[in-house]
Amino acid sequence: MQLLMEISVSFFLIIGAFFMLVGGIGMVRLPDLFMRLHAPTKSSTLGLGSFLIAAIIYAAFEGRFGFAEVLITLFAFITAPVSANLMAQAALHLRLRSMSGNVPETLERPLPWQRQLRNLRRYEKKSNDDLM
């Protein structure tokens, strides 16, 4: 039974190390922000997930539940996509272009806070026109 635990923990550690390596290579090799967003959010999240699965298996064989590992897993899987989304929105707001020459179609659309400002300006203009 001990050998099965060691094999399964080693398997998940190797899988996690592979995903972390792919994420690190992606951060170095990919040319621009839009492409680099995938490296930390996708591959390193999977790598961290594999490490935490290995930790949960080890904790189960030690006789404890591994509640801390479950909380870390939930925290990582919730915060990584949110942070990537915020970085992408900031890049779109700054109108950063892709190195490939392709402009994301969302650059032409206003961001949510810009729509509110545009509607407020229309309302103010309409109110001013009505007063005159």
C-alpha cells in the first residue's frame, strides 16, 4: 500500500513539474502579452493542481484530511482566471496590439465603464438640448 501511494504521488509530482516547465517556457518564448496570458493561467494552474493532488494523497495516507490543500486548490482555481481576465482587460484598455498584427475585435468596442460614460454624456447632451 505504501508503494502505491509513493507511485501515485510521484506521478502527480512529475505531471505538475511538466506543466510548470511548459508554463515557464511559455513565459519566456511567447512574444506578447496576449499570448503570454495563457502560460501562467493555464499550464501553471494545472501544475499547481497536480502538486496539490499529490499533497492530498500524501495527507490521506498520513491519516489527515488535507483541508489546507483543498482550500489552496479552490483559491488557485478561482484567482488565476480572474487575474488573467483583469490583465487582458487592462491590455485592451491600453490598446496594446498583438505582435502578430492581429487586433482583437474587442478593441473596437467600448469597455463596460466606457459605455456608462458614453450614456451619461448622451443624457447630459440631451438635457442641455432640451433646456435650450
